[in-house]
Amino acid sequence: MAQPAGQLQLSVSHALSQGEGTVVAVPDTGAEASHPALTGRLQRAWDYVDDDPDPAESRNGRDDDGDKAIDESYGQGTFVAGTVALTAPKARIRPMRVLNSDGRGNLFVVAEAIIESSIDDALPGRTGGGAGRQRAPSRPAPARAVLELESLG
């Protein structure tokens, strides 16, 4: 049963915290930066599906999973990022496109995105989701994460 936004009692949670100083990673189908709820809220991030710096959602017009529905998950990531924006209005949002428009992805790609996001938060000067990243295709993401964290001492 859906509840109208007013019944969520967000003012109660907002009195405790509005997410100041927090970055919320959203590994999903990406996010539309032009959405009014997300304007100015998104942190630079990465598209792990297309391996580029634009994590915007995209449709491919195909039924990639054979369920006779085309692009059925398009908009999912924007919805989730919008929910974060509603519940934590002062948090920054890091969209990470790890799923295609049918909501399908690779577990290792999702793990890579989560690991890189946590490293971005741990290392000074890194600003999110592979911003300015240099890919090392011969080294799996977990191995890169361990090496980068070890370098911190």
C-alpha cells in the first residue's frame, strides 16, 4: 500500500539529521542529473556498464533478459536517488550505473563500484565513483582496493 509523502513523517527524521556531510552511493541503473529533485545534488560518478564518466540512465530498446519487456528498469536509479534526496535533503548523491535498463548486471561490477566508492570516501582527493580514475584492467577491483588501502599505512 503506497503512502503519500506527508505520511512518511519526514519532518521528524529531518529534525534529527538531513544528511549534512554525507555522500550516499546509489548503485543502480544510473540517475538523470536533469531531474528536478536531483539538480545540484549529484556527485561526479561513473557508469560501470559503459565504462565512462556519465552514469545517466539510458534505454537500449531491447529485451536483454528475454522477459518480453523492454527497458523495464529504466528510471529505477533516478527513483532511488530521488528517494535519497527526499529523505536526506542535504546529502550528496553518488549515482553509479551498475545495471542496464532491464535491471540486469554483473555481481563483480557491482562489487567494483561499491569498493571504489568506499575507497573514494577513504582517500583524500578522490571525489567519487572513479572521478579521474585510471583503469587497470589486468588487476581486479578488490586487488586494487587492497593496494590503495595498504598505501595509506
